Amino acid sequence: MLYLLANRNFTFFIGARLVLELAKKISWIAIAWFVYQLTNSASAIGFVITAATIAPLISSVFAGVVLDQFNRKTLMVVENGLRGMFLSLIPLLYWGDLLMFSSIVFIIFLNGFLSAFTDIGSTTILPAFVAKEELEGANAMLAITGQTGYLLGPAIGGFLSGFLGAPVTLIITVGLFLLASFLYLLIPSEIFHQDMTKNDHALSWKEKILKIKEDTKEGFAFLKKHRILIVIASVTLVFNVTYAPLEPVLPVFVGENLNGGPTTLGLIWTVFAVGALIGSFIWVRLNVDVYYSYSLGVVISLWGLAPVIMSQFTNETIIYFIMFFGGVVYAPYNIVEPTLEQQLVPNKIRGRVLGVLGMIAGIGFPVGTFLGGLLGEVIGPSPTIFLSGMLTIGLGVIVFRDNSLRIKLRDVN
């Protein structure tokens, strides 16, 4: 798998993704703890996360189609520069004593809205870097890159937020967004548009908008012919709903139950990332060939055990061990799902189809964080975490027993 890094352009691509994951995780720890300090409210944290996650769902409806119609390289370079600029407004407004909670929500919404172009774009162009038989390894590398960002980002974000403060930490992440833009700039433009025709570039803006509408319809039409994609997206949607309540209540859990600070919060997510990194390597190494209902059902159920057990303890060390286990069992999900989607969808329409899939699956996360924040206010962080885990285990059992997912990749092909 590591031999793929001998490809110079693939290395630039992976490097950009790593930098973006670091920026995302560092800024998230800083913002989560910053909002907790300002409001001492799980619902406020949940509202911010909801804004951050619902925004890319809105933009993903047309982001994939835009990526298919316009210059992908330019879009991804400019997008990350703008994300850094918007994020810098939070510390600047804070230092000017002009920052309001509504300003944070709006800025985070804009940042999330733009993120869809790189998230969908990265998945869309990945197959252009490798041969078809190397695609699962490349997806594993992409997943490992995200997990490495998880590994380093939260710990760095927690340390910097505790040592320098959240505003300075956010300024540091601005530089990371600019670095990612530069790395994308180094990749040849033709890679971003491999296997795509060039006859659309001469269209007028009005014609392109009309074509975007047509392409979006084409994306939905393609999904109707491939029910397995809709089933997996639906499973991911519900999985996101049951998992997401953990995110807004965890800072409150750390502050109230563990008597910790941003460093503790960052280390918890870092330990999770260590487990996820190991879990990814194990999954690729084992080359598991089982029915999707079994693999996905077991992964979901095992992850559900982690929050159930975690909710019963207030010892920091035990929490670290639980989150490590959670990372190991959670990781395979992010390898299996995108590999199947990429195998089924041709590159020339991949952007629009993955955009629609992302919208379907992703809506569960903002719903889950919003509900989790409200539950955290009403019943407290520990009961909310426990309920999240139990619902996840229930979903895993249902998926395990689902006959529609009792297939393997060769059956789909």
C-alpha cells in the first residue's frame, strides 16, 4: 500500500488531504472548547456542530455537479483559501470584542458549505491516480490519512488551545488551509479531469446551469438503477444519527465528569485515531471477504459498545482504552463504503452521484448532533452517551440480519 506514495502526484494529493485533516481536527477541538467556555452548554456545541455538518449537505447537492462541469483544480484551490480566510474571522472578531455566538455559527456554516467541494472532489479524482486493482489500497491510504489527522490534530489542538488559547490556535489552522491549496496547485490539471470530455467548457453560464440541473437528475436516475448504493447510504444515515450525539456532549462530559480541559478532550480523540489507524491496517491486511451485512453489522455493533461502556466510567485512563477500542472497530466502515461506491460509478458522472449519496448519508449527522445537544441539556452527558451506544448496537443487529446486504463485491460487479 505504501508503494503508492512513489507516485509524485498521489503524494501531493495525500499530503493535501493530511494537511486539511489536521486543520479540521485542530480547529474543531479549539472551537468546541471555545464554545464550551463561552456558553457551558451542550446544546450550543450541538448547534455549532449542526451548522458545520448540515452546510456541506446543502452544497453537496450541487457541488458534485459543479465539479463535473467546471475546473476541479481551481475550485479546490480557491475553496481551501476561502475556508482559511473565513475561519480567521473568529479570532479577529474575538480580539476586537465583536464576536457573538451567531457569528461563530455563521462562519462555521460557511466553512462547512465550502468543504463539500474538496471532500467530494477528493473522492471523485482519487481513481485517476491509481490502477483499478490498486483502488482499495488507495482508499485505505485516504482513510489512513484522515485517521492520521485524527491522530495528531486533536492532541495538537488540545495542547495549543490549553497553552495559547483557542483564538491563536485557529490562526495557526489558517496557514494549514493555505498549504493545502498550494499542494493541490502542484497537481497537473489533467488528473482532475481524467476520462472526461471537454465539450462542455464552451457552454455559456446559463447553459451550464441548465446542464447542472440535468446532471443532478442523472445522478438520481443512476441511483435508482443501483439499489445497493441507496441501501448503504441509508445505513450510513442512521449510523450517523446514532453516533453523532457523542460529539456535542463529549466536551461537557470531559469538563464535568472527568474534570479535564481541552488537552484531555484532544487526547481522547487522538487515542480514538490511534485505534482507527491500527484498525485500517488490520482490515487491509486481513483482506476480509464476507457479506456486507456481516461486516457492516459487526462494525456498527462493536462501535456501539464503546459509548455504552464509556458512559459508566469517570476515570480518564479507562476512557482512553475504551476510545482506542472504538477506533479499531470503527475504521473498516470508512474503507468498505467508498470502495463499493467508486467501483459502481463511472468517473464521468462520479461527482454528481457521490454528491447525492453524500447528501443522503450525511443528513444523519447534523440531526444526531442537534438531538444529542438537546438531550445533553435535559438528561446530562453520560445518559446521552449511553443511549447513543444502545441505539447503535440495535442498528448493527438490524444490518447484520438484513438480507438485502447479504452480498459481496463480486456479486455487485
